[in-house]
Amino acid sequence: MSLFAWRAPELRRFDRWATPVLAAVALVVLLGETLRPLRRRTRPRTERWPRNVAVAGPSLLLLRLALLPAMVGLAQRGRSRGALARVAAPARLVLEWLLLDYVAYTWHRLLHAPLLWRLHRVHHLDRDMDLTTAWRFHFGEMLASIPYRGALPALLGVRPGTVLAYEALFEAGTAFHHSNWRLPLALERSVVRVLVTPRMHGIHHSDVRRETQSNFGVVLTLWDRLHRTLRLHVPQQDLTIGVPAYPEAPAQSAAQLLCLPLTPLRPWARPDGTVPDRQRPAQSTNWRTSPMLLSCPGAGMAGRVLQP
Ligand SMILES: [Zn+2]
């Protein structure tokens, strides 16, 4: 049995149903962010989109030709052996989905460690966020994720069909939370109790380091709450998106971005040496009665109410 299950029937089924579903999600997100933008654009779309699509091309290709076949191939081997194989059907499915989303959360945290940050910074360097940011990953990040996102669920017995169904949700969630779509604040405050939203993930793309080191979730906000990495108390109008050491000039080409992992890491500071910061939110006295599930001292005691 090959590691890459290129001919797996599950993959063919995935192509048939997930492609139109994800295209529809992308269209809805694009309409939403065009009609009701959340943050003011700093660069024109005509400058960013060709660059983002050029970086995304090899990455999406490897997602379909390497990461997904490897995830399925590994899952085929582990489906009857892992610990989850002994769990009864409905509970197994719930545990599989939770596990896959937790693996995505922990993988994202690893991407912010120095070694993998070399790859992941290509995504974070974008000075605005929209649907195209959701696809702008270095292709090396796809390859690097195979041993972790592929092998870990397989070892625990997640089935190939569940892996692919979650992957569709992962892609839809990524498109949604990277979008520049201004949802009604009350609605987003309700949604963010369970799901990662555009305002929440916008904070993850802030140029303030402690804000980038928060909100790692992909689909569920549960993991950020449990690990106390949730941070909601930053108004979107106060955000500067990007990485301060790379004030991306229009001259920064897709070719330069693709070669970026080979260049040394830079300190988290602007080229003039100043470090972006923000006054921490005042300590809230009623954080224990906050509607959020758990406190998150890492984000400040007042960090749990989503701001406009
Ligand atoms: Zn990130």
C-alpha cells in the first residue's frame, strides 16, 4: 500500500462534492467582504491578489497531490488499529472531528515556533487580510504538515472519510476567518463562542507579537479557551496587519516570497528598531462572570469580549 493514496475512492468522492461546496463558500465570502468590508484596505487588491494567487498555486497543488493523498493513505493503515477503532460509531465520529481540529490547532502553534515560522511567515506577511490570504501559504508548509497532520490522526485511528470531510471544513473555516467580512457584531459575538470568526482571526494577524501568539484555532474556539490563548479585546480599527520586520513593499514579488524560507529570521521589530505594542486592556473585575467558557490570563483579564 502506497503512502500516497492517489487513487482512493474517498478522494474521488471528495473532489466531486467538496470542490463545488468550497467554491460556493469562497464566492459567499468574496461577496461578503466586498459588500461589507471589516478593515480598511492598505493595499489595492490588484496589487495583492496576483501575488497571493501565485504563492497559493503551488501550495494548493501540493495540498491536493501530496497532503490529502498522504492523509488518506496513512488513515487507511491506521483506521482499524488506532485507539479510536475501539470506540462505538457515533462517539467515534465526534472524537475524530475533535481530534482533527485539535491537531490543526497544535500544528498552527508549532508553525509559530522558529523553525516552522520560516515557512508560515509567508502567510503572515500579507499587509491586508481577505479570501486570498486564506490560500497564501508557502508550499513547504503543506509538505511539512504531512508527518503531523497526516500521521497523528492515523495513529489514533481516524478514518479516511472523516479526514477528508474535516479537511473540507478546515478549508471552509480558513476562507471564512481570513475574510475581511464585517458580520454584525452581535452575531459574531455569538458565533465566536464556538467558531473562529474574522474579527478573532484578524487579531492573530496583528503586528503586535503577543496578539499574533494568540487565536490559533481553525474551526473551534474551544482549544484557544482551554489553552488560554484566546484574545478578543482588540478593536479591528486598531489593528495593523502583518509582521513589522517586513513592511511589504509593492516590489515584494511572489518569487521573493517563495524564496523567503531560505532567508534568515528577523527580530520582531520594524526596520527602524521600534517594536509595535498596544496598551493592555484594563483589568476587568467581572471576568469570572464573562460569557466566555474559560478565563485567558495570557490575553489579559478583559480579553474575552469581542470588540468591533
Ligand atoms: Zn499563524
